[in-house]
Amino acid sequence: MQVYNSISRRLEELEPLEPGHVRIYTCGPTVYDYAHIGNLRTFMFEDLLRRTLKHLGYRVTQVMNLTDVDDKTIRASREAGLPLQQYTQRFKDAFFEDLATLNIESAEHYPAATDHLPAMIKLVETLVTKEYAYVTDDGCVYFSIDKCETYGRLVTLNPESMRPGERVDHDEYEKDGVADFALWKAWKEEDGDVGWDSPWGRGRPGWHIECSAMSMQYLGETFDLHTGGVDNRFPHHEDEIAQSECATGKPFVRYWMHSNFLVVENKKMSKSLGNFYTLRDLLDKDYSPRAIRYLLLSAHYRQQLNFTLAGLEQAQATLDRIDEFMGRCEAAAADAPGTPPHWAESGRRAFDEALKHDLNIPEALAAIFTIIHTGNAAFDDRSLDGAGAAGVRGVMREMDAVLGFMAHENDVAGPDIEKLVAQRQAAREAKDWAESDRMRDEIVALGWSVKDTPHGAELRKQR
Ligand code: AMP
Ligand code: ZN
């Protein structure tokens, strides 16, 4: 498989250190709020990556951390008047719910930063001992950027903007403010009861050291692949490389992959513009999780994804077309596993080739639509027999192991749901709104949503 490596800035053949086994670290959510759809786009890219690797026969060990202590979580928990752990737990739970809703496969490990303080302290100690880091009088530890000759590999830095010896305390800063960054932050009043004992006194880790420590603890000092959104490239990933390589004297990561941003109606998503969505916001508007998954997945990960509500409607229409085709295959398929016709085989090959080429999902989807187009024509002229239909269904299901958005048996409404829908319809016709609302609540409680359209009520499975 070929991937675009952000550090070499070119496509490279992915060759894991251990043949057949890819070790991946993904920067996970900062659990200070619900994930927004931009975050989810990045997690979706990582899901596509792991599913593709598995589809191609690799074993995958993926670690996704939970940032449950940093500047943002401390500030937010303080504003909420809650202890940090209690505050972040709510958003950890919400994050796992979102992953399940979007059918994102679980990583092998989800280490939380607050469970890994000893590894972080040890790493900082190593950097101090090797004199890549220094301790200030107030008990902070900073990484000395001028000691690291290779600093600035992932992003191009302007030497004039480098200010070694000056210090930056915040976890996030811009490229024009490159200075010695905090590995360990001494306890301050506003940290409240957040703090751990260390050789430098009470304090807490900087955000960057968290990911260096956790990734190396689970995946080794050198591992294959590290991912995140483009905004993670600087300073987060640049600092991770510097700290890790200076501490171990070994290469840290062999391939870096970064997904581009999601924008809404071509604008940066922000609360002030009113174009900021969490997954829950969209579910409340009755969009189906499958349509959201489809839309978040449908653009190449290195392209910006322009998210629009009209795009979601289109995604749903596309899924309806795919469902309809799968329904035709289902109805025609023989019981025994069939032989796919040659056009389905070549569609499968095109699909695999597209994904092997740096996860070219638009081309992979095009391969599916070609199968559907050819398949529908074959059904129309009755040239596809039961064995062929079963074969096509098999190919589609294999592809869905990567895509994860096709309907499954439990996505088809059973007679109990259909009956409730009919009762609701009758109540509406009788203008008995209370009864109609009661029916809707029952339908929702069974995991479905119902939306009234000009063509009647539409049912959707909430998954
Ligand atoms: P955070 O919870 O802020 O640590 O971010 C989690 C992940 O979401 C990181 O990999 C970020 O790079 C990514 N991310 C943040 N904003 C966006 C966005 N608008 N579009 C795509 N990815 C994003
Ligand atoms: Zn990280």
C-alpha cells in the first residue's frame, strides 16, 4: 500500500517494521467537550485506514489516547465547578457513544493521559539528564529547541522566527512563536486540585509529552505510523518527534499521515458563525448516522471536506440507492455462496487498487457505483442468476467491511415497527397529535426515527 508521508512529503510504500503488522498511534480527543464533526472526520479517516489495512491482510495495533489533562480540560472543568476526572468522564463516555453511532471500529488501546503519569515523568527525567531539557526555578521543565538539530522536520520553520531560550507555556502556539516548550508545568493556583508529585515538585505534564510517552509505552520507541488532523502537525507532532528522538536516540515514527480539515458551507466551523455541529446536533435534526458516516468518509482524506446539510441529504439518497441494490441482490441470491460475475470481480479489484493508492476513497466509491450500475442493468435484463446475485452480494459485503455504511439485517424495520408507523399515520389523519407523538416516542425508543416527507413517513434506523 502507498501512503503520503507528511515528513518526506511524498507517496511511499508502507513497509511495517514487523512484516504484516502495522502499529499506529492516533491522537485522540481532548475530552473537554463533545467531539464536533471535524474531529469525527479525522477519526473517520483513521477508521478507514485501519479497516483498509485489515482488508489488505495486515494485523493492526492502533492506540488512540484520550487527552484528559491539558490546558483546555483544566479550564473547562474549573468553569463547570467539577473535579477534572468527573468532568472528563462525561465526555469520554460521549466519545465512545459517538464512535459506536458512527460504526467506527474500536482501537486496540485507549490510554488516558492521567493513567500514564509515571511514563511521562520518566521521559522528562531522561530529557533533563541528557540536557535536552532544563528546569526553571519555579519547578517547570522546558525542552530546549536549539539542542535538537533536527527540529522542524514536519513543518518548514523560518529560522528568524525561532526564539530558543524564550519560553512558551501554552500547549498550543503558532509557527511564528517557536520557543522552548513546556514538558512539565509547575502547579498554579488555577490548576485547583489537579497535580502530581514529580522530581521538580507538584505539577502536570505538557500536552505533547503525553503523546510521546503513551505512544512509546504501547508501541515501542520506533513504530510505524502516526496520524492526526493537519492542525496537529505543528506544534504537537513536531514537538513529539523532538522529545522522543532526543530521549531515545532512535527514529520515532516512520510514516506520518494527516487528514485535512472539515469546513461547513466552505467556512471554518465555529460556534460564533452558527455552523458548528456535534454528532448529536445532527441526530437531533433526524439525519441518520449512516448518512453522516457516508458524508464524512466520502472525500479524500488529504482534501478539505465541505460539509453541508444538502450534502447529507445527498448522502442519504446515495445510501438508499445502495440499499435498493442490495435488496435486489438479496431477493435474487441463491442460498449457496455464489460466483461473482467478471464485472463484479473487476469492480472489487478497482476498489482495492484505489484504497491501496493512499486511500483514494472517491475512486473506491466510483468502483462500487459501477458495480451497482452494471448489476441493475443485469437484473433488468434478467441476465444475473441466483449464483451471480449471491456473488455480487458477497463482493459488496466485503467492500462494506471497509466502508461500514451499508444496511444490515437489523436495519430493516420489523412488523412491530411497521405497525407503530401505521398507527401513528392513522392518529395523524385523525389529527390526534398527542397519540401521534406517543407513537413517535415508542418508535424512537425502539431505535428508529420517523420523518414526515411529502411521500409519507420515512423510517430510519438510528445506528
Ligand atoms: P482535539 O479533540 O481538539 O484534540 O482534536 C481531535 C482531532 O480532531 C485531532 O486529530 C485534530 O487534528 C482533529 N480536528 C480538529 N478540528 C478539526 C476539523 N475542523 N476538521 C478535521 N479534523 C479536525
Ligand atoms: Zn497527540
